[in-house]
Amino acid sequence: MEDLKDFLDKFASFKKERMQERERLGKNDYNPLLKVLPAHDEVNLHSGILKSLLDPSENHKQGRLFLDLFLNEIGLKEWFRESGYVEVLKEYKNIDIYIHNCTKHIILENKIWAKDQHQQIARYIEILNKEENVSYENIAVIYLTLDDRKPSENSLDEWKIDNDELFLKKGNYEVPYRQISYKNEILPWLKSSQEKVKNLCSLSQAIEFYKDAINNVIGNGSDIISFLKDFDSKLFELLFRDLISRESKLLPKISMYERDYIINKFLEETCKVFDNDFSIDNGSSYIQFILKPKSVSNNDVYFAFAWFDTTNSKNWKNFGIRLIGDISQGDREKIQEKIPKFNGYTLSNYIVFDEKSTAETIRDFIKKNKEKIKELNEKLNGVKNNENT
């Protein structure tokens, strides 16, 4: 692969062949949902359609069919029990989807790109317990994401996920818990739902359009990802350089998921350059790309190399040293006080990538600051140990 133009020409040819094959099979890429809403629209597209399918009173006229299939898919049907009355609400007291039958109450938290809010899950549980007088054993929490990630400790507050990941526990209290993803639970549920209504063409097609929207946002069937699998790692440096340029040729042609896939592949190669002293950690609720030093083990709070706020299109090209972890503002201030040379949130001398940046820019920055990261984490461990004693 000589240059970006060569790559784009080959990709255009590959895509044309794929489109011709799809046309031969009578398929097309037209999806009315994606003509009016972006595939990653969490509230209007995903929560909206999920609510409408799960709600027995909706005009799909299937009663509890879709709800029961969903509860069966995630192992909560027996817990929820049969009931003549079911209410499904969207954005009830900020809960994305709230399902109840007056006895059993389900909190469904839907995360596409949004970060966890401070004590978010804990707050929703307490709303039902304190304001609605629902006992903890009659509350269930479903945490739905693209990548099956867990809610942050900050969101859970005093609640903890038990070892088998079937309950949230706080002292002697526990609530049923399900951690699910669009790929592993939602798509299979939609497939089984579609099978049940296969003779109702309009309903079956509506579910098909929604399945396509999900596949779009999680990258299933992505042309460019399929195409990239045929090339070696050197290509990702070329694509990365284009993505961070001010006049990217590739960025307008790909989805956010595909962009993140390319960056992730580039970071995997970057880890190899440094003898795997770092690993890619996607566990943070508020930043997607983290190069975590292997030396910090499984600490929940640590300094690492990271992209700044990838959900903000203006800032996603910023890279630097950052304090990672879901901790309170008070704890951040303590760290800032104990390690005064560094701001408790970010380091001031981060890179802002521009059209002159190269793949080596990020690697030079890491090379220059490897020891600084090590020093910072040693100081941070000292601060935490002192606080514990």
C-alpha cells in the first residue's frame, strides 16, 4: 500500500463489488430509520424503539409477546411473573426505560456513547425504593451497552456487582442485575421476535430495519472493517495519520465505530512498539482510548496516556497524561493537593494533533513521558496508602 489514495481507490473498488453482489441478491442499504436519525442516537432511536417493542399497550398489537421474549432472553421472566397490567415508560424520572407491573420494577439503563453519571444507577434504585416505596428485592437493574462493559463504581456508589454478575449488593440488600449488550442479547431477542411475527410483513420489516441500525452502530457487516482484515499493521499508521489530519479523506466516509476500530488497531501496534509495557483499557466510563501501564495492575485510579473525551468531536484529537478513574471531586482535589505538580484531571502539555502530526508523534510523546507516568503512579500509590492508614 503506497499511499492513502491507493488505499481509497482499492477500498472503493472493493465496496463497488460488494454493492454489486448485494444488488444481485436483491439487497440494498436503504433504511428509513437511518434517514431520519443517526445510528448512534441513544434516546430517540434506540430507547424509543426498545420502549415501543417492550410496551404491551403499543399499537404493534402483540401484547406481552416482545416483552416476555426479552425477559426470557435475559433470565428475568420468572422473576417478573405473569401480570395483567404492565407499564413501560421512557425517561421516567430520568430512567431510560422503566418497566413495572405494580409489584416488580425494572430499571433499564441504555448506554451507546454517553458516560455514566455520578451515582446514576444507585440514584435510580433509591428513587424506586424511597419515592415509590418499592422494596429492593422487587427492583431489577439492566445495564445495556454496545460492548458489554460494566457500570462504573461511581455510578453504582455503594452497590457492588456480585461475582456471578446476577445481583447488585449493598450490605444485606441485593437487587437482580443483568449486564447485556446489543450484540449478545438484543439482536438474538429481535431475531426471535421477528420469527414470531414473520407473517406480519410490516412488523417483521420494522424489526429488520432496527436490526440493521444496530448492526450499523456495532460495526457488524462493516465494509471497511472487512476490507482492513486483508492488510498488515503498517496500514493502520497510514489511516491514523489521515484520521488526525485537519482535512481527512477517510473520516467523512466512515462511521464513528469504524473510526474507533482504526484507532484501536493503531494503539495495539503502539503497545507492541513499547514491548507491551502498556495495554489498551476501554473500561473507563468517560474516555474510550486509554494506554494503561502494566505496572498499575488492576488499580481503579491511575495515571495513563489517554485520548481526551472522544464523545466530543472538537476534542477527540487531544492526547496526553490523564488521571483515570471514577472518583469524587473531593478525592481528585486530594490527589491534586498531594501531587501539586500535576493537575488532578489532566496534564497541561498534551498533544493536539494537527495536519502535521504523524503516527510517530504519539510514540515520541509516550517515549518522553514513560518514566513520568511511572513516577506519577508511584506517588499516587503513596497518597492512597497514606489515606488508608
